[in-house]
Amino acid sequence: MPPPPTLPPTQQQPSEEEWQEAAEDFPADFRPLSSDPEGRSVDFRPFGSGIFPQAADLEAWLKKQAGEFHANFAKVETKIHRLPPSLQGPNPRYSVPMAVAIGPYNRRISRRWTCIGIFRSSEEMYAAFLSAIGDVDNVRSLYVLTDDAVAGMSDEEFLPMMFFDGCFLLQYMLKCTGNHDRMCPSLVSFFDVNRGVIDNDIMLLENQLPWVVIQTLRKFKEVPVEKFIAKMGHTLQVARKEEDDSFFVLDGSYTPPHLLGLLRLYKTGRNIVVPDNQD
């Protein structure tokens, strides 16, 4: 007759000091709210195979998480998303810029031109840009905040990047639309030599700037963005025939999330008005 099974020894419960050490390894949202003016606190106890916050104000915590989720989802059409893994192929050309890094996602990639040094922008213009762009957190939230490239970038890095990358795009649009009479000859040559890779890079999903940055910079310099998009659309012509100098104007009912979104809008033919007389 087999001996009766022996029960495993009772596991010793962690001490308060051990609970505290475990709590310190968790994100700030999960830590005890010792400084909360209402005296609320979060108590860490084992839940299943992990540790789950059990709180006197758990309902408030859940509402907070739900609110953040819904607020984030409300911006889904204006965000600059990462390319889904299911759409990433073996050829990095469709996701990784070949030459020009725009925005934070590809900022850390080596051998990419930042193209900051070729622009001369006054401190007054940068200060005006900062004043006009508004809350930096609103601009930053248009990227995936949990992405390492975004989360690890301070405002002191993020805002100049928005400014200089936006200047680069508008300078390039001026060149491509024939408005470069006062442009530095070396810059014109730079754009001419590298036009193929620049055209590719500035239309990658992960290489975009929020539209608010483009619109803000256009307040300081008149740039025919719509004409540039029409020219880009002509190079991607599939079914309909377009003139090289065609252009369009937005009808005001739709705000694109970024330059690529504006190109998509033009190609689909929605929410745009093409003037009859193109002067």
C-alpha cells in the first residue's frame, strides 16, 4: 500500500520589507500613493502567478486607466503609428529611411542624415515656433508614447527636432515646387542629388511629423504644400492622369495627421477641391 502523500511545506509569507522592495520595482502608477492628499494607498499582494495592485480606490484606478485608454484611442486617426509587424517585410526600404531621419522613431539609427546643420534659423523664429506650437505634451502624444525612442527623449531634444525636421521638409517642398531662387546653391544641389531617397524617406509611415508642426511653420513662411503633394501624387499615378503642375486645396472638413496622410487624401480624391483655373 503506497504511503499517503506528503503536503508541501507552507510557504513563508514575505515580510513587509520584502513587499516594499517588490513595490519599488513597479511603475509609479502601481506604487503606494503615500503623498496623496486624500491618504489613498495601494497594497501589493500576490494575485495568481503575479502581483496585482489591490487598492481601496481600485475603482478610481480602473477608471483612470479606462480614461487614458479612451483618450488614446480617440487620437488613433491623428497619431503617427509604428508599422504593424504583420506588414513588415524582409526589405527594410518600406519601414526604415535610407537617408533622412524625420521624427523620433528613427532618430537613433546610425548613418542617417539629420540635416540640421544645413539650415540657418534664427533664435527669434525658434522662440516664435515654441510659442505657436502650444503644449509639447499634446504634440508628443501624437507618437506612440511607450516607444523607447519617444519615452527616452526630453523636451529639450524633442522640440528642436520638431523644428529642424519641419524646416527641412518645407525647404525641400520649396525646392521641388520651383521656389528656390533665394535658396543656398549648396542646399539646392543637395536636394537635387538626393531627391530619390528623400522622396522615399519622407513618405514612410514611421518617418512623419505631426501635421500641427507643418501648419505652425507655414505661418512663418508661405510654402505650397498642396502643390508639392500633387506633384508627389503624380509620380505615384496608377489610374488617373494628372498634370505635373496640378494642385489642390483642402476643403477644411478634414485635417491630415501628417504629410503621408495628406498624400493619401489626394490620391483617394476625398475632401479636396481642385481649382478650375490654375494660375
